[in-house]
Amino acid sequence: MVDRLVNSEANARRIANVENCFGGEPLAAPNRVLVGEGILQKQCRKQLKPRQFFLFNDVLVYGTIIIHHKKYNNRQVLPLDEVQIINLDDMGPERQNGWQIVSPRKSFNVYAANPSEKNEWMTHLQTCIQSRQKKSGKRYKKLILW
């Protein structure tokens, strides 16, 4: 599916729309495809906060929601060839359907609204991560924490 969308007009429009929502910050790149998007609860210092996530075939982008579907800020971009995802066990009513996103730049926990949404996100993430790592030749190297 990703290969069909690479040079499509619909994909270019979708990426341009995401750029506009982030105030025009460029996201378009050769062979980049917007695979999916949605709101996930991101674990911040003290509490869960809703963040808009955009999964591209080569990067994961997220930001703070200012106006849903219209304006986001604090854009963060994680290259998928540096990302690993780890399933999290459910912990209480607010900490269900979660996984950890680990990269050398940033690591954090996110939570989906339900088990099927979690499964969808993790499946698409893993597919994009493996595809990107295969193409780039990079493999995520586990960080050793002291």
C-alpha cells in the first residue's frame, strides 16, 4: 500500500495539510508517505496528556493539540530507523493499552483508547520500523542505562 501512495496527489495533499497544521514547518520528503494519524495519551512528567501523532513510512511525528485537526505545536520528529517499540502491561484504569517508544533522542510511554487501536498502532509502527531499518541498513542499538 505504501508504495502505491509514494508519488500520489492524495498523499502530497495529506502531508501538506499536516505541515499547515504545524504552522508550515516542512515535512515533505522524497518517498515519504503518511501512513496514519491519531490521538494518543503521552505520559508526561506527572500525567497523561493528549498528543496528535502522525505515522509516516520513515518518521513518527507528534505535537501538542491546540485546535484539533487545525493547529498543533511543539512538533517532534523521530526517525523510524532509530525507534523501537515495547509492549507495556496494563497498570490501573488510566494506564491501559500502552507501549513504550524508545529512541536515542527521546523515549516515552503512550496509551491508546482501546486494545484494537493499540494493536493497529503497534502493527503499523512495527511494519514501518522494520521496512525503514531494512532500507537504511540501520538497526536500533539498545542503550545501556546505568
